[in-house]
Amino acid sequence: MESRLVEKFKQELLREGKSPLTIEAYETDVEQFQDWLQGTLGYETETITETDVREYRQYLNLQKKLKPTSINRKLKSVVLFQRFLVKEGICKEEIQLQKVLLKYTVDLDREIKVVEKHDMYRLKRTIESENNKRDICIYYLLFGTGIRVSELVSIETTDDLYLTGRNGKNNYSYVLIRNGKGNKSRKVNLNAAAINAIKEYLAVRPNTGSNKLLIGQRGPLTRLAINKILDKYSRKAQLEQKVNPHSARHTFCTQLIKSGVDPKTVCLLSGHSSIDIVYRFYVSSNAEDKQRAVDSLQI
């Protein structure tokens, strides 16, 4: 299958407002499928049939032994590409996604990783003992808002932060996420600890030509830089498991759910695409919850 079609597909996704990371993921999934299809058939083809996708599903499940969520994500990419081929007149009929997805009831390995309260304290104490105002700000933004690392590094000082002394009932401080997942924007409220951390960092933030909030020695911090910072403090805090932005996000959502916040509010704050995802990831019990439940039985 010619690379020109994949390139044209990418341009279509770009016009639809998909993020560069999303487009990259689609491209990788499609190219992996193309390699498999050519290897299986023994020749190149521009068409994709429902049978092809079903066979690829079997290959991913039985030979590659991928998790159901990973398999279905790859299949969605292929089906989206096939629909593009229909528009181009290369394929005749669109493949129905629900007909080719891997059906499963429970992903036995699917348990979100959260940072336990004790480890959060050790991590926070380690960061604060270094007194690096920027890194303290990073901690409170990640654990206090649940934002994605891509959203964190995109925050700008003048346009995205609204900090107030809270004079008035509805005068809330918030951070504006302009390009969240799915190219959606949202406001995420800030609590007093996060507000204080941001203000203290802004007081010492280097003056550069960039408007990005988080600045390092070489300019605005990247996703990789944030992960390296958390890795460093995880080691210094002697944590068994390194903390990363994703585990901070899961911790944020889990704490809200366990404190009684309704899933719709959690969905709005975190930028999850649906309440169903919040229920599936955070409302359902983890292994520890399930063990406590059976330990409490009087039998």
C-alpha cells in the first residue's frame, strides 16, 4: 500500500483538528497493519476488507498476545483509515467497527496505578526540601488538577492562568487547558495549595522570550523533562515505584471519587471523554479494595 495514502490520511486528520501525538499513533498503527497484511498476502494491496481486520485481530490476540484495550485501539486506527480509503474510492464499503472489535468482559490485568498517600507525602517532602519553586509547582499542578503532561507543558503564564484572592462567591482561580485530548478546552479549578505554589514560582520564574509557564535552563520544559524531574525525586524519596504524570492523574481522579465527588464532575475536571471511562477506571474496585471486602466477611 503506497505511503502517499498514509500521508494523505495524516493531512485529513490534521484538518480535523487531531493532535500531533494522536496522528502519530494512528500512523504507527496503520503502518504496522500494512506490514502484517503485506507479509500475510505476499503482495501489496490498497484495499482493506473486513476479513483482513478480523484476521489481524486474531494475530494481535493469539500471536502478539496484546491486551484487549491495545488490540481494540489498533483496530480502531485501521478502521478509521479504511473509511478514509472509502472516501478516496479505493474501498467500496465501510467496515463497521463494532463487528471487528475484540469482545471482552473483564481485562484481568487492568488496574490503574495510583500513588499511595504515604508515597505522596514522601515525594512532596523530598521536592519541598530542595525548595525548587518550579518543581514544587509541577507537583501541585499534577496532583491538584490531574492534567495530562502534554497539557502541563502547554500552559502559558498570561493567557491560561487565572489567579484570584477569592473575593466573591463565584470568583474562582483556575487554569485554562486550551488543547486537551480531542482538541477540547476546559477550565480546571485550583485549590489554595496549587495557587500558592504557582504564585511562589511566578515570583522567581526566569524572564525569557517564551510565554510558557514552566522554564528550564534550555527553555520551556518538555514532556521528557517533566518525566526526568519526577524520576529524580522518586529516586531521592526512595519510592519503590517511580511516579509519573499519568499515575499523578490517576491519583487525582481516584481521590476525588473516593471522597464522594460525582463522576460527572471528575469527568469535567480531568477532561476524560465520557463518564463511562470514569466509572470503568475509578469507580470500580481495585485489587486492594476487593481484598479488604472479602477480609471483612464474617464466615
